[in-house]
Amino acid sequence: MAKTIVIDNVTRIEGHAKITIHLDEHGFVYDAAFHVTQLRGFEKLCEGRPFYEMPALMARTCGICPVSHLIAGAKACDDLMAVRIPPTAQKLRRMMNLAQILQSHALNLFYLSAPDIALGFDADPATRNLFGLARAHPGLVRDGIRLRQVGQQIIEILGGKRIHPAWVVPGGVAAPLTVEQRDGILAMLPDTLAIAQRTLDWFKGVMGEFGEEIRSFGNFPTMFMALVDEEGGLEHYEGSLRVIDAAGKVVVDAIPPARYQQFIGEAVEPSSYLKSPYFKPKGYPDGIYRVGPLARLNIAHTCRTTWAAQELAEFKELGHPTVLSTFHNHYARFVEMLFAIECIDQLLREDDILDTHVRALAAPNAADGIGIAEAPRGTLIHHYRIDENGLITSANLIIATGHNSLAMNRAVLQVAKRFVKGDRLEEGMLNRVEGVIRAFDPCLSCSTHALGQMPLEIQLVGPGGEMLHRLAR
């Protein structure tokens, strides 16, 4: 008897989504899908607005990663004005982006994913949460909270507030860094680096317990895409796009922002509001690729900091030549947190970091503007078009989570085939299906905010519509 399992809503992610799992008459999974059930309308809402409003307006796209939209939007406006922003402004923007990567990775690792990793995917759901984690591993939770706090505090010091700062503006930033601000941030970093190192050591110590999850959590060959610097190193703010295949071979390199549409197409599936980008030369859906921490570490040949470079080399030993399992996104986030802390320290010690020339002013000088940056979850693209009055006529946003849409659907099916059994329904099985989505860390919130506990209902339904089994909270 054929059955359908519905997980609605997926828990411990940012936003609202559901998963459907389809079993044949023998109880074997033959299909599964990840559905984003909330509608984003920001591309239409910004039409008619003055271009210079876009960075602050687009930051409202998300309360989790507003800095990414702020920076990508500002870079698109820089392009519209055809200006080269002051070097110090670029360094300050880069610093804020790194601070957001630190806080966002800490949020996923310690608040959303650590309950599964530290307590087990089969643990009692009543305790498999942040509060249960705090009782079982109080030191780990304190460390995770502190890492996120430092990232948020750096954003607040630079931008004036932690959520939706308007400090990054077209042409640069709104205000220079002061001596007191620099010294305040520097004072936080040694302890923060020590916390990042010991939590990474903890993760590497328990990673061996998840062999089955590593083998089946989005573990398949795809292409990967990310920004790289001129030396092919780890980059989050500047650089050019590189695409590699599953064997680590460069498919296309040095893609400038202006040419992104030559290589990235966008498809729409009727089962989801989330767009499904694909690599145009391979067509849809064969042009599947992944972005995010795993992609960035697979693509980067090196990174320009001491401790992160050492960990990057160790990370690359997990795969030859690339690391394919999406479970290792968690590992990659730890490496990137180290990188962010070390890079912020380096930037604060630059001779010109206190320079007061931090903004270039200009009127629009181009009809199209494109800004690309690496958000915590992957490559983020903002593309604006304006009229002769500088008003937005169209905007296209390709969110990092969207790039991973095809991969998330394939990963859900892979995990469901491995763990879901048709003759019984166990919470731990379905938690693993949700767990692979948490490994991608999709950001679906986009100005949608939930109050209180997210509802969860899992149904096993027969072909005639009869309820065979139900779990709810």
C-alpha cells in the first residue's frame, strides 16, 4: 500500500518549509521533496524606490543575515554609480561581513544543529533542543552563545545596531572606525579564537560517531560555486566566481559579476516558492551545484590566516579531491569561524583602518548594477536596474539558499531512502531527514518571524486518505 509522509513544518531552520516523502506499495521510498511554503516578494516591493535606498531596504530581507543583503545591495549600487570605493571602506565592509559569518555559523552549529550532534539524532525530542543541550553540555552552550555574541557585538560596534544596520551605504560606509572601537574589538578576539579552536576540537572528537549520516547526508557528486581571491584562496567579499566539478576540476573560472547570467539560470518548481538556479551550460536540472561553507572550502586552494589554513588542509583530507557529504558543512563552518576571527584581527591592524575617507559620492552612471558577496550560506547575488531618475525598475535576488535548492531536494531523497522504513514510523528517522536540511542551513525567514514554538506534525497517510499514524506537538 503506497504511503505519503508529510513533515510540516521542518524544525530548527530559519523560516517555514515542509518535506513530503513518498513510499511505494512495498514500503520503499521512491520520491521526496523539500517545499518552501512562504512567499518572498522583495523583488517587486522595491520597484520604484530610489536606488540609494536599496542596501538598507534589502537588509530587511532577512533578520538572520541582514549584513549579507546590505553588502550585496551596496556593491550593486557601487556598480550603478560606477565608483571605486575607498580602500578603508572596503576593509570595514569586509570586517562586518566576517562578523556576520561568525555569528550566523555559531547560530546554526550551537543552537540548531548541536542538539542532534551532541545528544544524538535518536534522542528524546523533548530534550533534544538548546535547553536539553545546556543541561547536558553547559560549557559547550556557553561557548556557542559567546561566539555568536562576539559576532553580533562587532556588527553593533561598526554599524550602530546588531540587526539591520544602515552603516554600509552606496559608495562605502557611513562612518569611519574610531580608536576606541578598534581597541574594543581587538580586546575580544584572543578569547574568541580560543573558544573557536576548542569547539572545533570537540566537533572533530565526536564526528566519528556519525558515519552513517556522513555517508548519506547529501553525499553525491555535484559542481560547487564560490568566490575566490586572485590566488584562488578563501574569499567572502571580493574576487570572482569559480565553478568546479565533483573531481575538483575547474569548470569555469574568473566569472565577473556582470557575466553571471551567462552561467546561472533560474527555474521554478510548482511545489515550492524557492527558485532553483542551475548551471546554464549543463541545463536544468543537470546543472546542479552547491554553494556555502562546503563549496567554499572545496574550491579554495588556501586561506590567508594561520590557524584556518592549518584546519583547511586537514579538512581537505576528508575527500579526494573534494569533500562531497553535506554533513561536512558543519566542519566547514568551524573552519570559517576561525578564518573570520583571524581576518578581523588582521584588518584591525592595517595601517589605514582608521582613515576617515570611507565613502565615494556619485550620481548614477549606469543602468545596471550587480553586487555579489558570500553570505554565511553561500553566494548571494543582487542585480538592480534603474531608470533615468535613479528609480528601481527591476531587481533580481538570487539567495544563497536558492542555489542549493536542487541539492536539498536530492539530499532529502537520499536520506529518506537510507533511513525511512515503510513498516514503521520512528521520530529519529524523520529527524535525520530534517537534519540534512539543517546541514544546508537554509535561510527562509526573509522578514517572516515566528513567535513561540514551531508546530510539528508528521502524518503517515494511506492511498485512500486514511490516517495510519500521526505524531504532533
